Amino acid sequence: MLAMFESKNNNELRVIQYGDLVFDNFEMLRLQSTSIDVKESTTRMQFHHGSYFAWQQSNHLYEDRYFSMTVNLNLRKLLKHDRFKYRIHVLKELSRPQLVWATDGYRLLFGRAYVESIGETLNQATGTFTLNLDIVMYDGVWKVARSREVFLSTYEVCDFMDCIDIRMDDRCSHCCDCSNERNPDTCSCTCRCDYFVRERSLCELGHSILDLVYKNCTGLFRIHLNCQLGRVFDLQEEATAVICKQESCDPYVLGIFRNESIIETRDVTIIIDGHVFDPVVKLGNEWIRIQGEYDGLLTINPDFTVTYCLRREGDYCLNDTSAVVPQENITFSRFMWRLEHGSHSFRIEQRTGCPCGMVCGLIFIRELTI
């Protein structure tokens, strides 16, 4: 069986998963269309050609993205007593907001979405039922997944109950919970989140998403996202860019990096790794100043909250050892970074007279695309 899809045009945008519902072949997802509108509008000129257009952003701002999809579910693959449970499983996945996954050439994309309407048709002669779905991706734009935060578990439609327990009393609807081992006497689930390991990350598997989705013939895959775990496994390799001092006694960190996000992104995290005093981080023309002495991992989050790792093991900040830097110790030129596509300068300065020591800046950018 081919894994998910074998497309003649691998550069097309194609939805491959909604929540835990995998669209595993062309017959399952027959039709798909998508549309998105910009938030800006024009004002008609009364005495001249055309219209006024108030352009205030570096890129358009976008409304919700809409998908119309026709999904065919072939029940003949399943044993008779499993067919009703599979239908319940599908409808349950569609009944709540989920991550929707898609491929676009060699990129794997995701966004938050919900199903706005469902139309259902049963064909008893062929043993299939068809769902006409209208899906709203309320993120508006796609986020580009990084290979170390994506984990893959093997999947066959016949084994759809391995990680769920379809029962009318719904006592075990979330069996796959890494932090809570279920009692086998009350829950029949076999899933224990064993795919959240380094070896099951997309990067460690040594393939691009295109190879796994379109060309692999060893089975199907279900996609899982865990952003924090990707950083734990390899902090520097997960970063978009790593810029360090040239020499340990240099007074500052200085470098240039590229942002490949198609549209402006504000989802930027910066981690300072090293011993610093009153550091000032400059990204292009914007800056943030953090008062105090820090020796370890100092994390500047996208919302400009700052945390400091008190105890670490390699690149990993041990649980419950992060302290929040008081807001009165933080000043900045503008709330939140705003990065356009292209090259940007990066600089870390600190108080004069600081001792020598290697300092690096790790930049994590969530790329966006339409």
C-alpha cells in the first residue's frame, strides 16, 4: 500500500490529515478546494479611476482559510463489527477543533481548524459513506513544520482502535496521554506514546516529508507535533540560526541570518546560551534589554516574556527549574519582533567589563505561508 498519496504533481497543496484522521489515498480524499480573503479593502474614488487602498502592512493580513472537501470512507476494509466504531471514530475527530496537516511540495504545513458543516451520504452497494466537509482554518495562514518537532507513528486503517477506546460511556477518550498511564483494567488502549522519541522524529528518519508521504511503500504514517521535545533532543540543530562570538573575549555577538517565511512572522523565540550581564538583543532595528546576570539558557519568548533556566542537563532545561524574569527588568523598543522575508542582522551586547566566555544566540522562527 502506498503511504498516503502518490501524486503526479507533488508541488500541489494537499490536505493529508485532520486531527488523528489520516487521508491515506486518493480515493479517500476525492475533491479539495480552498480559498482565503485579505482583510484590507478599497474605497471607491468618486472623481478618478480606481479606488483608494490603505496599505499599512509589509504583507496582507488574512481572514480565515476555507476548505471544501469530499471524503470517501471505504468500510469494506474493516471487519463488520468494526465498521460502526470506525464511523464513530471519524465523526468524533471531526467534531472538535484540531490541527489540519497538508503538504506543499517538500514542506509540511499545519494550522488550527474546525469543521463548520458535514454532509453525509451512505452507499450500501459499495460499502462506502461519503462526507462533504467545510473546514475553517482559523489561523488564516499555514505554519511550516520543522522536522525535529514532527513525530511519526505507523498507521493502518485496520488498526485505528490501537490508541483509542470507542465505548458509549466514553470513559477513555484520551488514552494516549504520555503523562498519565491508564489502568489496563479500565482502559483497553495499547498506545503509550512510544513515538515521542528521537528516532521517530521526521529529521531522524532521514527522509523529507515528500518521500514519506508520496514515495514510501512500507506503510502509512500518522503525524504528531511536539514543539518542546524537538528542542530537547537537539537545541542548536532545531534553531533557525545559531550565532556565537568569534572569540570568547569578544564584547558582543554579531551575525546575519535569513528568514525564509513567505509572509511577515512575529513568532520568534531567542535563546541566549552563556554567561551574560545586562544583555541587549538587537534584531534589525528593534531591541530588548534584560537587566541582571545570567549564566545558562535565557529565553526571550514571542510575547517578550523572558525565562531563565536555573538547572540544565546539556541543552535540556530540567522540569520546574525555569524562573520568570520580572517585567520591571525588561525594556524594549517595540512589543514583539516583526520579521519580513530575507536577511536580518543579529547582535547581543552586554555591560562593559564582563569576563570572557563563549556566548551564543539561538534564533527560532516559525515560518508562515499562504
